[in-house]
Amino acid sequence: MKSLAAVPEADFPVLPSSLPQTTEAATLIVSYLEAIGVEYVFGVPGGAVEPLYNALAVSMRRGGPRPVLARHEAGAAFMADGYARETGRLGVCVATSGPGATNLLTGVACAYDNSVPMLAITGQPSLPLFGKRALQESACTGVNTVGMFRHCTRYSTLVSHADQLENKLVNALMRASQLPHGPVHLSIPVDLLRTQIEQRLSPASLKVLMAKPSMIDEDAVRGLCQLVRQSSKTVLIIGGGCGEAIDALMHFAELTDSSFVTTPDAKGLVHPHHPLYRGVFGFAGHVSAQKALRDNVDLVLAVGTSLGEWTSAAWSDSVLNQRMVHIDATDEHLLRSPMARQHVRGRIRTVFERLLDMMHIEQASWGDVWGGVEMGQVRIAANAADKVHLNEPHKVMADDTPIKPQRLMNELSQRFPPTTRFVADAGNSTAWAIHYLELRNRRVGLVSSGPAGAGDRRGERRQDHAGWLRVLMDFAPMGWAIGAAVGIARGKPDCPVVCITGDGSYLMNGQEITVAAQEGLNVVFVILNDAALGMVKHGQRLAGAERVAFELPQINYAAMAEAMGIAGHVIESPEDFAALDMEAILKRQGPTLLDIRIDGEEVPPMSLRMQTLDSVQD
């Protein structure tokens, strides 16, 4: 199969002669975005990108892509990030030249380190003004933003001639869609955006060029099949890159009676009450997950995971050893497991679909037993010793005032419908959500115990690939969840979105709540209010460091929301939660803010982070 990256320019579909041959550059860009299904462009306008916003104004009147006005360019990138994760479409963000571009950098870097497909477009002054100290010039003759973006994108380029635009735009869109996913960046002078250019390629053909390849290493999958067949006990580590493959992975786990754990960023891809689920492995994870990977395991399949600090339990040797097979679509991830027994490269969904085919063929031919368990005989109920073990489970139902964060996570789990998207911000919010947050609906679909290969299902199984919980790994900026929640809600307006964030993060990016209000989006912003940078405070205590520079003022965030015309509520106890009219909140055409006064003395499950910091000091 031909790689998309290798498609030469001559293979690009050429426009039929009957179609217009010239168009304004800005209009061409918007037409390409519309052709690949982009609905929204998140950004902050400015003089250097005015032609692009003119084209968007025309586009929105005919039902094409329309702009969403962010309050800060980093927020725009976070929104594009959330939109891309939820919809599977390209996230697009726009900023003007100079400080507009540099403000965008943090959000783009976050997308880069979390493999989120994104197109960032920034402006420049007119080309003849380069080198003359034009206002907000940021090309090679000024503050070189193109160079800055090269370090956190898959592709970053200045469009310096009109005839470059179409090819560079197509190249950028293709790079963003290929594995490893990530952001791309085009910097375009304002005079070029106004230029009439010859349109040679068909925008409608872009979907073909951007299609994900399904290439796999057939010999590697066959070797994996034999390893699984020989293993008496297999455990899966499901990573954040498994979204589109989750049904095939669950099918495999159930057919082989293999327990599975998730990395923190993959918890939202699985049902937390599945009988084979043993919890989160890594940051803020569960003892039961660590136990599942240690107890008489022959084979560990690490699937779609980067094996970074938070996803490998700080590079634990209980996983990074020769029992592990690392399965991933990107070499970047596979390079972190040179000690693995085997690497399997390929699109994860394709790998497991092919593996299941091989298993069914072998069973049909020889009636095989896999790992001592007949295929399809799934244990319906887990033993008590196998269930997910929470830290301090008694606090999940504590009636204390101020409210315990553990109890808060339980309240959120119980009071929102199973279609809810939860997004947790960097800091304590992430730790509490990873460890304690659950999904309300307890029904779990299992593979039928009937004939192998029948593929029957019963019960309810989520059909989307986005997952019910989103958290960040690796590059994790505070305030990301606030913008991402807006992007998720814009991409999936029929599902409630809950943003769990801290008061420190809210003070950084909380202004983006007004975007949710302006767009009429049903987002519930849950502020963990402890008047502190919580992870800093607890980290200093646990490390025995000086206790300094973590205090925040005690602020009534509900009153701030009400001043913006947004419904706000102060929650100090479980009783206050019970008094909320949740039905009205879920029906509201706009956001709600819950100012949760949490017990700031509760230490989040962050021991893994402290372990890493201590080992560095040693």
C-alpha cells in the first residue's frame, strides 16, 4: 500500500476544466476545511488574518465552517484540541501575527505531545514589509514564530509565495492526519491571503489523501497470535491511542478471559465496571492494577501507549521487561521499549481485527483452548480480590463539610448521565478523577459465549471513540480542560460536558467560560476551590520542601459567574449537591459553574509523581 507521505504532486487530483480556476487564497483555505468536514475555526482575529475571517463570514452564511471567538489564543488551541478529540475531525485554530502566534504556542505544544491532529494558522504583515520593523512582524526578520512552531508541530512553514499556498496547505493537512498525529502550522502574510491564486487541486479529494492507512506486519501479528496461544495468563495495558480499536480489544479480552488495565489517559475508553477491568496503571492509579500485572502473568500486551512517566508507572520494571509485547502504530512509542519481547507495528484496530481472525480460524480448525480457557467462556463476575481497589474507599461516602474530593468524584459519577463527557484539568483535578471518577451506567456488553466468530453482543456498549473521560499526559498545561470542554461541547452539543478544574487553573483560563455562554453550550464547570495550587502545596509537604508560593485568595467563583450572566452555585457539603436541580442544569442552553469548597487537607493520589521527583534528586 502506498504511504500518503509518498504521494507525489503529480498524483494529486486536478480540477476539472469546468470549475473556476482562480480564487482568493483565504477562500481556498476555507473551502478545503469545509471539504474535510471541519465545522468550526477557533481563534482570535486581528489585522493580519482579516481576509481569513472575511472568508469564514461568507462560509458561515452558506452553512460552512464558522469562527468561534476565544478570549485568548491558548484557549482557542485548547478548544481545537477538545473538538478534534471528540469528533475525530481536524481541530483548527487561528491567531494573528506576533503575540497572537506566541499565545497560541502552549496549546499547540500540548496537542503535539498528546498526538492531537490540529491545524494552526497564524498571520504575518505583508511580505514587502518584512525586515522593516512592521507591527507584530514574526517571520525570520523579526521574532521568528515559524521557527518556534517547528519545535512543537509535525510541519511548520511560512508561505512566502502565492503559488506555494495550495501545495503547502495540502501537505499540512496530510501531515496532521498521518501517524503520529499532531499539529501543523502555516504562517501566511496578509497580502497573500488576499491574492487571487490558481486552484489546481480538488478539495473533495482531500478525504482520500488523508485516509488512515491500515498496513500491518502480518508476520508480527502471526507471532503475536502464537504468544497469546502459549500464554496461560495474559494481561492487557490499554493506552490512550486505542480509541478506535476499543471494541476489538474488548472482544479479544473477553474471548481469552484476559484481565486489562488502562493508562490514565485511557480510563475513559473502557467501562469501569467491566468484570475483567483491574483499574488504572500509572499516575493516580490503583493497587489492583499493579497486582494484576505482577501475579503469575506470562504475557503483557501494552497497546497504544507511549510508556512515558505517567503511563508506565515511572518506567516500572514490573512492565518494562521481556514479558511485554508493545503494540503501536508509531515508532516514537516503540522506541521506549527496547527490552520488549516483541514489537508489533501497525494501526491498532487492524492489528487486533487480524489477530481475532487468526484466533477464530485456529479454533474452528482445531478447537483450541487459549491460555487454559475455552474461547468465549468469560467470567461474568470478578472475585472480590480482583476488583478495582480504591485508596481510602470510606471517604467516597463521607458526609464532611467542606466536602471531601473523594465524595465529590462520587457525586459527579452518580449525578450525570452516561452520555456525559468528563474532562479533568492538570493538577489535583486529574489525580482525583483518574482514581475515583466512574461512569454511572453499570450495564456492560460482553461477547456472546456462543460459537467463536459469531461476534454477538448484548447489553450496551459505547459506539464513539472519544471516551467518557479525557485527561492529559506528558505536556499538561493548567487550564487546558476549560478550553477543551468548550471544544468538546461544540463538537458534540447533544451530550453534557463536565469540566473538572482547580481554582488555580480557573484563574488562568476561566474567561473561556464566556465562550460557552456565547455559544449556548451545556458545560458544567466544576471548580475545586481550596484557595491553593493544590498539587504544589501537597508536593511541598510530601517532599519536606519549603512551603511557599501556593496560596490563592478565597474567591466566590459562583458570584463571578453570575456577574457574567452564568448560573453559579456554591457547594460546601453533599447536602448542597443534593439540593441542586440537576435536571434544570442539564437542560440549560448555556454553562453552569459549581464552586465546590473542597477539603484542602486531603492529599490526592500523587505518590508516583513524588517518587519520580525523589529519584531525580537522589
